[in-house]
Amino acid sequence: MNPRLDRISIDPAVCGGKPCIKGTRLWVSLIPDFLADGMTEAELQTEYPQLTHQDIMAALAFGAEMSRERIRFVPVVDAA
């Protein structure tokens, strides 16, 4: 598994279990959406200063992983 995916968190108690950048409530899906709409990495980091370059690369790696036609198990944080 791509080590960048360690920067992604899936917690049923945070954002309804949507994949987020670990330690934030920022959905992983927003990052490629913004980039696809033409926002630069610098603009993204200005809008969301908590994002690092590695977080952005992790979001892209997660999207690439999810687009493959295979099942990957991503650890879910235990809400208990």
C-alpha cells in the first residue's frame, strides 16, 4: 500500500466517515476537485493553511487507488 495513504483518516465520527486528511475535517475528495477546477497547490494552501504538499499528494494517491478496479481495505478509526 502507498505510504502516503497513512495521511488519510476514515472515522465514522468525523464528517460522516468520509475520507479526510488526518487531523482535519477536510475531505480528501475536495483536493482533486479544486485542482481539477484550476486551483493551484499554492492557492489551495492559502485557502487551507493546514494542508501540506504531502497531504495534497496523499489525496491524489488516494484518488488513484480508489479508481483502480480492485478492493482495498482502508483501516477505519474505532469510534468506541
